[in-house]
Amino acid sequence: MARNGHHDHHDEHDHDRGLSLDLPTLLSRRRLLGLVSAAGVAAVAGCAADEPGTPPATTAPSAAAPTSAAAAAAGTKIPEETAGPFPGDGSNGVNVLTASGIVRSDITRSFGTASGVAAGIPLTIGLTVLDTARGSVPLAGAAVYVWHCDRDGQYSLYTRAVANENYLRGVQETDGSGKVSFTSIYPAAYSGRWPHIHFEVYPSLAAATTASGKLRTSQVALPEDASRAVYATAGYEQSVRNLAQTSLAKDLVFADGYSLQLGTVTGDPTKGMAVTLTVPV
């Protein structure tokens, strides 16, 4: 995938001896299916491509477009996507998954020797992981790694200005209902990409510590109306321009369909937002 020029690689700081120290306490690629959805709703984007498009129209998804929940019931997995150039999972440079402290629900703050806090409109990220191999029942005891850019479109550990930070990255174990929840901030729309959140699903926390046995890599689409409301607030000024130059139809990751990755957003910028998505794997 193409990279935006404002991002630079930096080595991860050795915070500690690794996530394996936490486990005793904590434990006591492209699509399989091209789905055509209605144009004009905000979708997830991967960390790729510098391809400006025309501003998207504000329309609702087609009533016939399958939802992630409906797809799960039919045994369809969420589309596999690129992790992008800034995953922090060891596949492209730094590996934050081995750092003690990465398993947390609040990802707004850096951990270890880093101390930065990501500013922005509060966003709760809620994912429900389902096991399609067993009739799409909730997948308990799996691990979900979530990461996304900050309000300025920068990725911790990689972008020069925040290379010493590790915020907006975290791992959670799914509960008995297959659910995980993260406290975060609404990400920016950066040049050439639609607003998006990355995630990887692992079979267990133990697997996540070594970034092994990954079940799925995908992304959550953030709807257009919610994004526009957030970007109208102070601090997101550049996202207004970037969103206007981006189109789902020309996004290199989601141009072939995004209905299974389109999150549902509730709330408002004054009280905080929440995005939810069903993730069949």
C-alpha cells in the first residue's frame, strides 16, 4: 500500500520485558467476497493510497446491502484488509504487542516510559467477534488489537512527531459474548484516506503477545455524517479538507465494498461518540 509522505519510521523504545509478564494476571488479505454497497456512506480506510477523489454524497446504505450481523449469520467472514504501513505488530518495524501494558481498555494515553495523551472527541470502540466456523456464535477468549491515527492524522511509533508515543493502540480479550470495548478518540481523516480504525483478531491473548496465529485483519468504517459532525469541532480543521477530497468509490481499500465494515455511530461531539461493529471471523 502506498504511504503518505508525512509519516516516518522510528524504532520502538524498549519499555520493559514484555507482555508475557502480564499474562498470568490477565489470564487467571484482501476480501473473500466483493460486496457492492450504496455509494456515499463513510467507510473504513486502510493506511494506504494517496488518491484524492470527489466528495462523497450523503446517502444512506441500500436496504439490500448486507450488514455484518446478517453476514455473520450466513457464515460470511469480515473482509480481510491490509494492516497498512503502521501496524505496530512486528510485521513492519516495531512490535508494541510484546510490551507490558498493551492490554488495556483506555488507549488514549501512552504507557511504559511514554506519557503522551491523544486529544480529540471521545470515542468508545465496541466490537463483537463471532466464530463463523461454529455457526457464528460469540468467540470468547479471543484477543483484539485496535489501532488508529490521532486527531492530526499521525500514527504513534511511526510518525516523527509522535514516534516516542504508543497511544491509540491496545489489546483486549473478548468476554463471554465475544465483546471488547476501547476508550479512544475520534481519528482524523488524513490525505487520501477515508476515516478508519484498524484491528486484528487473534485466537487468544497468548497468541497476541507474539502476533501469531492471527485470525483476521480488517478495519472499521466511520460513517460520513458522524465524521462531518466531529470534524466541525476545533482541532479537526485539516480533516474537513481531507474528507472533502476523499471518496469511498476511489479508496484503494474499500472501493470493492464496505457494508460489512461500516460501523454504527451513536452520540454527538459534545457528549462523546460510540462506534460498534459485528466482526465475524
